[in-house]
Amino acid sequence: MTNEKNNTSDHLANERTFLAWLRTSVALMGFGFILVKFSLFLKQIALLNTAQHLVHYQKEYSGVTGLVLVAAGVIILLLSYLNYRKTRKRIMENVSVGNNSLILIVTVLIMSISIFLIGYLFSSL
């Protein structure tokens, strides 16, 4: 009976971890969507201001960055689901081996995007 209880708590912990990754991916996709929409908004403002000879200089990186963030969110969602399934299988087999590959991939991905965003924002000052 003790083994079943531990198994149940392990499954619940695995589901909570998956839901945390899910929230992370939704947040990234939402932020990317906002960036794309804001880029379109800035283009519209620039078109309206051309009649007044006020042109907003904008590089085209914000739309691309938004799309990359949405794609990163989708990739994180897929990887987290695969990690959830693999961890579930390990729990069922009573094997407890940690998995750091998802954490490493997501960390490198988010750090790369962050460095790009810092460079982009710094160059637009």
C-alpha cells in the first residue's frame, strides 16, 4: 500500500511539472503574439505619420522575434509533453532517474532569445 501511495504522489508531481511547463509555453507564445501585434501597430502608426513628415524608424526584428517566441513556446510544449510521457513510464517501471535535458534545452533557448532581445532593445535606444 505504501508503494501505491508513493506512486500516486509521483504521478501527481509529474502532472504538476507538466502543467508548469505548459504555463511557461503559453506565456512565451502570448508574449510572442503581443510582439507581433505591436510590430503591426507600429507600422500602422508610421504610415499615419508619413503625411505629417514624422517617420518612425523601426527595424523589422520585432515581428520575427515574436514569431520565434511563439515557435519556442510550441517547441517547449512538445518537449514537455514528451518529458511527461517518459517520466510517467519511468514511474510505472519504478525507475527514478532524473532528466535534465528539457531544462537544458529550454534554458539555452530562452537565454538565446533574451540575449537577442537585449541587443535589439539596446540598439534601438
